[in-house]
Amino acid sequence: MLFIYQRSSALFNEAKKYIPGGVNSPVRAFNAVGGDPVYVKSAKGAYLQTEDGHEIIDYIASWGPMILGHAFEPVVNSVKEAVDRGTSYGMPTELETKIAALAIEMAPNIDQIRMVNSGTEACMSAVRLARGYTGRDKIIKFAGCYHGHSDSFLIQAGSGAVTFGSPNSPGVTKGTAQDTLLAQYNNLDQVAQLFEHNKNQIACIILEPIAGNMGCIIPQEGFLQGLRELCDQNNALLIFDEVMTGFRLARGGAQEVTGVNADIVTYGKVIGGGLPVGAFAARQEIMNFLAPLGPVYQAGTLSGNPLAMSAGYAMLDHLNKHPEVFDSLSQKTEYLHKGIQEVLESKGIEYQINRFGSMMSVHFTPDPVVDFESAAKGNNEWFKKYFHGLLERGIYLPPSAFESYFLNDALSYQDLDRTIEAVQEVVNSW
Ligand code: PMP
């Protein structure tokens, strides 16, 4: 029997009266796939309990943070203990030092870390720091990479990478947009040209070292290394946005698995264990530029919040002590990849599956998906049918082809088999 989500639709209609578009973050509204969002009542392990009374398998893990499954006991217990001690002080706590030391122990190449409240804040602050450190204004970003919703990042490619960006959200000024230069992901030549045309003006390159915001896109051989070299030659900083990849791909995130060191790294998602946390980190000489030591200002009333830090510390501590989780996740993701691949191939469907560690995405296109342009060629009508077909069978995928799946380690091989069978049923019905 197919699942219907009647109460969710009713709740969404009510929400639309009071919340813009009914949601507090746009992608939740199902604009890309149509239909009404699913309302969650609770979650445990790999499963979401919906307001409709269904239990569904979750492949978004709150868009990444719930890497060990929902309501993971060490994290929940740690928050429960913390809450009785008060929810915020606006004064330093020992726990902030403990989580900072642990994150620095786990991730390579960073000396200091500053906690903020979201990935957006982390990336915004990282770019300000890079600008302050280098004394330069311009930044390079890649089309299709998402670094949160601060003004400098809401820029899409105009006519080619060597032209100035134009804002793709009203409210972002032209002045801000013209300091953001764009290149296509995996295209080193375009980046080299941008440096050539903007000599001594580029503060930094920011990118997702493994991209997850145009589906999952993998850096081609030599791409990250090439960016590292271009930054070194041009005295610019390389910022890895590890909001998705940090503490997910390995203890040391993408820096560890790719062997490429960034100058500034941003974190979010896993580092907060499901509470609102972001962070940015760098070597000492760069972090010395940050207030109160240096001139680059950055602050936050709730930064280092005791509940958020207790969740984050419990999460990182578990991952640090159980690094086998990363292999386990990778194997599960590979199993799912192979299973879906077999089904799609048996039906002669044109598809691409990109996978890296516990991130993956399915694109309905015959051509390799290596950047935003190739990702945008995916057949969205097929994606919608695939998404809704699976939802009707109790499987929750990201509701857009431009998002990555995030596997969580509570998923069992039985869950994966059930998912693959559901994919089979869905494509049989096409
Ligand atoms: N960077 C990346 C790579 C992200 O995926 C996201 C969010 N999905 C952000 C930054 C922004 O994080 P937040 O939503 O916590 O502001």
C-alpha cells in the first residue's frame, strides 16, 4: 500500500498562514519536486515518524548532522545533562576549550577554531577573515557551490567566468556581487584566468572540496591540488567549506581524504550534533587577525552555547573514538549505489550516480555530472517521479536533484535492501 501524507498537507496549509511559504528554510517546501512537505513528529535512528503515522527511512539526516542516526543516545544524554545547568551564559565555559581542542586534534592543519551558530556564519566570517588577512576584496567561488545565504555567496555565473557576477537574489547589491568572481567547478583554467585578470586583488577561493549542493560532485584528479598551487602563486587563501564534509568523510574531513590542505576551513552540521553550530578554523597566524586579538571583527551572543557545545562534543568524541564509522558509512553508501545502479541499468534508464564516502546523488542524464552545468541537464520530471515514488514507499530522499543524500550509520543493510526494492518498484511503474 502506498503511503499518503494527509495530515502533513493539512499542517502545511496551516503553516503557510503564518510562515513565509510555510517553512523556515526554502528547500523544505518541495518547490523542486512539487507536492507538500512531510511533517516530522519524532525521529530515532534511521527513521522518521511522520505526523501521518508513517515510519519512513531517512536519507537526509537533517541535511548532514545526524551522521549516527537520530536521537543518538550519547548526544541526547549530554544535552539532557547540560540543560539543567542553564541554557546560555554569554560567558566562557571549559567545554568550549574542550570541543575546540578535540576538533583541532581530529582535523589536520588547523591551530585554532572559532564557534558560530550556522554554516552561513562560518563561511561569511571565513571570507571576512581572508579579506582582512590579505587586504584584498575579491573572492572566487564556483557556480553551484553553496556557502550559506550571506550576500557575497548568492551570486551565479553571468556570461562566462571572467565577467563579474550578477546577484541572483534581490537584495544583494551590485557592489557586493562584483567582488564575487565565478568559475565552473573542476575548471582550473577558468580560475587561472580569473587570477590573471585580477592581479593582486583576489583574497581567497572558497569551495566545497567535495560538492554537495548540486547533487554530489567529485573534484577531478588534480583540481584541488591545482587550486592550492594557484592560491600559493598568487598569495591568496584557499578556503575549504567543510560544512557538509567535515567530520563526515573522515575524522579530518576532506582535508584528510584528499590530502590537500586549506588555509581556512569552515564547519557546520556534524560538529553541532544537530544543534545550531558552525565553526571556522585556520593556522595561528591567520586566526591572530580575529577579534579580540586582531582587527577582523566577528562575534555572537549564542556562540559556544552550552547546549550546542555539549551536543557537538558528544558527537565528535564518539566519532573520534570510533573512526570505523566512516568506513561503515562508506560501505553502506557503496551498497546503495550498486543496488540502485543495477535497477536503473536493468531498465535502460539514463543516469549518473556520483558518490564520495557517505554522500551520493542520482542524476537522470547520460553525461557525466562534473559541474553545475552538467548537473542542470538532469531530467527533473524523472527526478520528481523517482522522489515521489520513493516517498510513497516510505523512503525520504532530498527533495531536489541539486542535493546530496547523507547516509547515517543507523541505516541497516535491511533498510538499504528495502530502499533498492522500492527503487525497483518505482521504475517498474514508469
Ligand atoms: N556550506 C555548505 C557546503 C552547506 O551545505 C551549507 C548548508 N547546507 C552551508 C554552508 C550553510 O550552512 P547553514 O545552513 O547552517 O547556514
